Amino acid sequence: MITEEKTKNSRRAIPLRPSLVEAPKKLKVRQGAVKLALGEVYAPRGFVFATHSGRPLRTPNLWVNDFSKLIERAGVSRIRLHDLRHTTASFLIGRNVDPETAALILGHHDGAFTLSVDTSAIDEGSAQKPAAIARLETLFATLAAQ
């Protein structure tokens, strides 16, 4: 079921690195080929991330089929898909991005909300942080190379 966005800030433009823009473009080209092969069975709804038949992805399917495999390959602790928002907020704030800008990226109404909700995992004294960052950088490099 497709619903409206949760808040007015939910629909927003998010700037991406050029290497991240290429993957969805390639995916759309592959979807075009699948659409031609499936004909009327394909249900085009305009989603970049869709099932093989063009329907929207359901979160359980995304978790089982893709995200959990990426987590395993990256060698990081299992997290929920939604936890990526918390991780993004923590990394933005941890790299001195001001809370208001982080809030805009995450679709929050203000920086205070971002600080209170999505960055609770930040612990400046954590000895695990450099290793976690290194693992994420490795994951990003691997995904960019695909």
C-alpha cells in the first residue's frame, strides 16, 4: 500500500555523490529491459527501487533479499533498515555538520529533534568509532565499485 509522506519535510531533494547517482540510472535501464520482456505483467509505477515486476518494494522483502546480505558482507552488526537514518545523523553530526543542515537532509522539522532522536548513539570517547567508520568506508567503496 502506498501512503502519503509522513510530514511536509518527507519529500525533499537529497544531494548525492556522482558515484551514487550512477547506480539508480543503471537500475532504471535494467528495469526498462525487464519491462519490455514482461510486457503487460510489468506494473510500472515509476519507482527506482521496485520488485522485478515494477511494484513497490515491501520492507520485509528488502530486508530479507538485499539489506541483510549487505550487512553480512560488510561485516557489521545487524541493524534495522531504519537504523541507517540514525547512523547518517550520527556521522553528519560527528563530522561537524550543523544540526539544522542534518535535519534538512533527514527530513526533520529542526536540528534539535535530530540531536535528540537520531544521534543518541554518539559517544565521543568510543574506541569502536574509528573501526566502525573504516568498515563503512570499505562498504561504500565496495558498493561504488559494483
